[in-house]
Amino acid sequence: MLVAKRFTNSSKEDFTWNWDTTPYTIKAGESKIFPDYLAEHLAKHFIDRELDKMKKNTNSLKDREVLERICLSDKLAEAKDAESLQVEILNYQEVIKPENKIKGKELFEGLK
């Protein structure tokens, strides 16, 4: 079974990272739905970037868990094949509107 998750860039700075030489950009405050492996890959590198910016240890499990709860959702959808999962992802993308964007600052309160 294939799974989709939401990745949210909860910072005030756009985030770009590559998967297999393809760049993925998530604008500041924006959420996008991806297959779980891609969402988790983006989240890992986003968390590294944010912890570096905060001058925190990137190996701190506590800090990583806090940021992961902020930027990565649990399973949103699942499908038997890649084509069906893509349809599910497109359906979720339509409901993520700009007015639902993350406000940023308050999301990092758990790291203080």
C-alpha cells in the first residue's frame, strides 16, 4: 500500500531540496502533499536546516521530534498503486488554501 503525507514549511524562508536530481520547493508557510518517502526526505533536510539556523544539535532527538510534528503529517491517504495515490494527492492539494498557511513563529515554541 502506498501512503501520502503532508509536508509543511513552517518557516519564513522558502525551502528547496532535491530528490533524484529533481528540486522540490515549498514556499514559506506552504503545505504540499507528497508520497511518504518524499515527504519524510524533505522533512529530514528541512529539520536539519532549521536546527542549524537555531544553532541546535541536529542529532537531538527531542528537537527533531518537535519539528517533525510541526512539518510532517501522519498518513493522509493510501492507495494500491502510484496512479491512485497521485489522484488522492491532487484531491488533498486542492483543499490547502493560502489562508490556511502556517504563521511560523508560534510553531517553534516547543524548542525553547
